[in-house]
Amino acid sequence: MSKSQYVCESCGASSPKWIGCCPDCGTWNSYVEMAIANPKSVRHKGLTGEINNTVKSLLDVSVTEHQRTSCGLTELDRVLGGGLVPGSVVLMGGDPGIGKSTVLLQAISHLSQHMPVLYITGEESLQQVSARAHRLGLARKEIRLLAQTHIETILDIIIKEQPKVIVIDSIQTVFTDTINSAPGSVSQVRESAAKLTHYAKQSDTTLFLVGHVTKEGALAGPRVLEHMVDTVLYFEGERDNRFRIVRAVKNRFGAVNELGIFAMSDKGLREVSNPCSIFLSRYEKPVSGSSILVTWEGTRPMLVEIQALVDSSHLGNPRRVSVGLDPNRLTMLLAILSRHGGIVTGDQDVFVNAVGGVRVLETGSDLSVLLSVLSSLRNQPLPSDLVVFGEVGLAGEIRPVQGGQERLQEAAKHGFKRAIVPKANMKKTEFAGMQITPVQHLSEVLQSI
């Protein structure tokens, strides 16, 4: 008689009976029933678990540098931390049609020239994959294709082919016979990913897993899937926009929140070498409600334009709308502006946007948001050669941010002549031709402009 248990789709917590609200993550109606696999049938016949049971001192464990392999796409290498690491498992998620399969097909086309690769498709036919590669003008001779969704059959073929790079497109279509549930269910996704990950770690094979996303933009399936892999990449951007952003939200071999910028063309995704060209607008003359932020994404600074529109509200509760920025932080910043700057926006609708579809996650954007709001409210443009960055505290203090000198260097490289920065980020280093204004409090910022 088969046994079953209930598992939370959000965090992977298990319970012997159904629970309305998950006690671990607080999500409602997230528990689904799954069958408990027979432990004897879980291990695949081709996988021999090599577990070292010897206890060692941490000092005795050798430290080896990871040998990385380039994917042929500079921006993808950047997001991965410098290239592919043998034995690493990468989970890539994004909306349908945003370019996940395209960028992976481009990557393995380059890798196939140096090592054996295997592209396993569960959603498309071999003819569809071949037609895409032909349309993109990719080298197809060395790419090995397989259309299969049965995990035991996939593992048999992988053991026979011995590829060094494997792409599973997508993990939600793969299923195993050891669990009596439909493909895409929590139990099927978790068990199939566990078997593939076990093989990748054992054989030093690089594994790419393509994952679906929910309507909220999170990866579909159990959250334990993200804990199981080494790297989690998200595709950002709208399908009607030609630019695509790949963000690393987890990376055991590189920086988190690293960005890779791509542009969609008829020949696939191509790298954008100068991201500032996307995130900055070029005006014939200065306009109100716009400021230039030097943000820090992963391991590099980038220039992003922050726009604001402040208009009289005809509603009882004025609207606070932000695109690409934290809406709760916008509300907090407007309260700080009122309390410590004496500028009230309680009767105004405030709209804030990060140009180019980028999401700015760091607090260093606070000062830029406030200056854009103030510029729109007063209808007075800021200088076109001015850049700003800095975190604003609840007491009105301007707090330092990471990589202050690198941000100023990036701004100077693009021809900006003036900067307003936190005083704690100022060092003895001077930038020729740039006037830098260090500030400690919001009142000093208002006086300086």
C-alpha cells in the first residue's frame, strides 16, 4: 500500500495531513498531496552513490580553484560568475517566450565546439529546436538533441552519451515512474531534479534546468528546487521590449544580483556592451522630474535614469506608484521629505519609474528618487551633468553605500561633471573635472540644489 504526505508548494515543508496555512512560510492553501516513493526504487541503476564517510578537519580539505568554461556569451558568463563550473547546476526561469531556450541554445552551440553537449527538450519537437537553430545561424553539427520526458530513460541515455553540458527544457515536463502523480507536480519536479542533480555532481557535468514561472513571477514548483541548485537566474523584461535582463538571485560561484544585459534580434540574443545606453534618456534640453543614479548591480556600477511625475490628486488617498523600485520605500521617502525637508506631497499623486525596465533593488537609489520627486514638484530640471547616489535614513541622514569610488569613476567615464554623494563615501581620491558635493543630511542636499 502506497503512503502519501502533504507538501507545501512554496517552501517544501511536509505534514502527515492537510493544513490550511503553512506554519513555516505562512502561505495559505499551499499544501498538496504527494506519494512517498519507495526508498529502494529511488536510486537509479546507473548511479552509484560515492559518499565519503571519513570525518576530516577543515584544514585538511584541499581548496581548488574552479576551472571555468566560457559560454560564448560575455554577459551570461558575467552572471554565472565568470563561466561554467564543472558539476554546477543552473536553474533558469522566466516568462514564456522571453528567450530562455534561445540563450541556452546559443550557449551550447558555442560549447559544442569544445566538448560534448546534450539538449533535452520536453516541450518542443526536435524539428522545432532545429528550425530555431537554423534561424539563428548556429552551428548545429555537434549539438546532440533528445526529445524525452521520462527521467529514467533520460538518465540511461546520459550515461551512454557522457555529455559535459546538459540542458533540460523544461524541468516541469520531466517525470519519474517512482511517483504516482502528473508531470509538473511538486513531487515529480523535486524527485526528477534530485536525480539529475545527483548525476551532475557525481560526474562533474554542468546542468541547465529551465523552469516555468507563476503569474507573480516566481519559479513554479517547490521552493526546495532553488535550494537544490547552485545558481538561480531570472529573465526580466517585457516580451514586447527588445531588451532582456538576466539577474542572478542565487550563485554559489559568483556575485548575487549580477546583471546580464541582452538585446533580442533576428539572430537571437546579443550582448549589450554599454548598458547605460538603455537606462539613460537623451534629451535636447534638461527636463524636470529626471535624475541620474549610479547604482551597484552585482560587481559593477551602472548609470540609470530615475523619473518622477508629481501631479495634483483628485482622490481622497493620493496614489503612490513605482515601477522598478520598492513602492513601500517610496512612501517612506515621501514621509522623510515632509518631516525633514518641509516639502509636503500629501495632496499629490507621485509616480516613479526606473527607465529601461530595470529593477533597482538597492537603497542607494533613495537620494535620486527624492531629487526626481522634488524636481517634478517644483517643475525645475536638475543639471544634465549631475549624478547622485546615497541611502536616506529615517532621521534624514545620508548614509554611505557600497562602491562609492567605483560609482564616481563610472560617472566620470561617461562625462558627468557634478555629483552629490554621502560624505562617508568621500575619500582623498579626486576626479579631474568633477565637482563632488558631500552631504550628511537631507537639508544639505536641498541647499546644494
